[in-house]
Amino acid sequence: MSVNYAEGLSPYENKGVCGLPELFDSPEDVALKVKELVGFIKAARHVVVHTGAGVSTAAGIPDFRGPKGVWTLEKNGLKPDVNITFDSAAPTLTHMALVALESAGLVHYLVSQNIDGLHVRSGFPLDRLAELHGNMYTEQCNSCGKIYYRDTAVPTVGLKLTGNSCTHEKKNARKCRGKLKDTILDWEDSLPEPDLETAELHSRYADLSICLGTSLQIVPSANIPLGTKKNGGKIVIVNLQPTKHDKHASLLIHAYVDDIMRQLMHHLEIEIPEYSKSAVVAHSSNPSVDLSSTSFTNGLGKKERKRKSVSKDKTEGVKECKLEEPDLLHTLQRNSLKNEHFVEPYAVKDSESNVKPDLSGDAVKPKHNGCNDIDSAYPALKESASCTIRMCKPTVKTENNTVS
């Protein structure tokens, strides 16, 4: 499928402010700001990274609101000049740097608005990733909720049926036979609530949120980093164009994301791995912090929140640093169970073992905290098994205390 997947979306009038001029900090300023960012990361307890289209432009995938972005050109009756497909695009330096930072324990969660699947293909672990707008390489059963990861882009967008059927076997040994649909959101589609809640929770708990290559114009995704600021943390924005949250940032860097990540990794003395197509990584090798019992869950509720641009009269900024906080109708207990992910024809591996399971069947189940049976792993949460979940429920010891 062409990387200009936007042609398959429904018509939508307000696509935000497009074509703003790009700003470039001087090399000297960039060097100083990167050193400041290094200090922020080393001092941080919990770091969340938020990525937008700007992290994938180096892979040949156009952004949306840049000078040559999809929506910018559309206003003039033009289309982006691209000669690659999603299948031929490869993870960029930034994608691979984030994999290394997560492995080193310096990045704890990643929230992405991108649908290109490059974070998953780069090897970033699924249990540390929220893909708020979908993934071009995933299909989900409309009956049992199982997720299939493909090695080629799915043929549809907008949560439409792909023509494939679910092959998951139920307890009675019968196949589900539900219909599979893509996971790409159209305008005004509701974001996957478990992913959204987990992204908000990690951002509220974080003392550092780093926004890379995003104009922060699509809500509710754009407002998630404000949870960090609200709870006393810092926001860093790396983007060529101004954003509506610039005034809330502790550090603004106007430069290409790859250039910043290259310098950052040099100062941290962490090698950026080369990309090689391999298995989807289900679990991080680093311990997680269970946040479901913390005060940061306050305000998280079961309420549909739709993908849309900020209205034009609000793009200049926000009056106060405040997240929308719907009534708390349920707890994050439903998020503590990671839905089973099926992978065809990729293998799944845990990053700590690097063992690839047998691919002889139609689908492969990653482990759930050492237990392959979803019901025996979490008997109290059987009814939640149909949810699309990105987060397991670990109980780990942190440096100073035990979190459960």
C-alpha cells in the first residue's frame, strides 16, 4: 500500500494548521540543548516519548502539516511525490535509537500517533508501546478481539473488514471465525480506550515527556504530554514547526529528529543498533512499574474520545495546562491484562530470552508473565479478555520500594 494512506480516509474539513514555516536552531544552540536534554534524561525517574510523523520522514514517509506535508499539499490540489510503500520503508535512526534507549532503561514508555508500524518493526517491545491511531500491519477480530501482526500492510484503512477471518481456537476447539478488520482510525473514530488510558497514565506518572516530530494538533493525543507537566514534570519538544504546547515546554529544539537523536546517543555513549527484520518483541527485558494502584489513575474513565484536529481558534496555544478528566467509571484493572497478540508470519520473542517460538500454527501467543493461558494467568479478569490491551500487570521492586 502507498504510504499516502490518507487518501483512504473520509473527507474532513478541519485538518489543523498546515504549512507553517520550519525553524532551525543554530548548530551551537542545538549542541547546548542536546546536552541539557541529556541531563534531563539522566535525572528522570520515568521517561515517556511521544512520536509523530516527523520521526518517519527520513524513511520516505511524508508528514502531514509540514511545507510538503500531505494536508498542506492537499489544500493546493496536490499530492506528495513518493516512490515507496509501507512495506519498503524501514525504521529510521530515531526508531532504532528509541529501541536502544528502552533497552538501556532510559525510556520507559512510548506513545505514538503513527500508523506506519515502524516502531514494532524496529523491535520496540509491545508492552511498552501505545499506538493510538492504529498500525498498518495489524488486524483485529471483531468477535474475540485477537490481534494479528502481518509482515505486509493490510489492504484497508478506517476500521474496515480486510476479508480475512479469525483462526483462533476457542476452548471447545472450534475456531472463532470472526471477521478481521484493520486498526487504522478514520476521522472522528474513537481511540482504543485501553491504549489511551495507559498512555495517559504513564504520562502522568512521568517526570519527563519527550515529544519527537509532532505538531501536537491531533487531540486527544496532543494533550497527553500535558499530564507530565501537570504533575510537576518537564516537557521537551523536538520539532521543526511551532506547536500549540510550546509555552509548556521546558526545552524546545528546532532541528531534524535524527540529528538530535544521533547527538543524544553519542553523549549517552549508547550505540544505535542497525535495523534487521526480525521477530516482533512482545515483552521488554526491563522491569515495569505497576501504576494501577497509584493516584495517577484518578480521572481515567471509560469514555470515548475521538481522533480530530484542534479547532483553528485554539491552535495558537492553550490557556492552562489541564487534561480532560472524565468521570472515573472503572479502574485500570482492565488494563492490567495484555490481550493475546497473534503474529503471522512473524515470530514473537521476549527480549530477555530472544527465543522464537514455533510458527507451525496459524498464530503465536506471547507469554503472559510466564503463563501462556490467559485465564489461569488472570482468573479474575476473564471478562476483560476481549479488550485490546497493550500493558501487562507486573509487580516489581524499584530502587527504593516495592510497587504492586
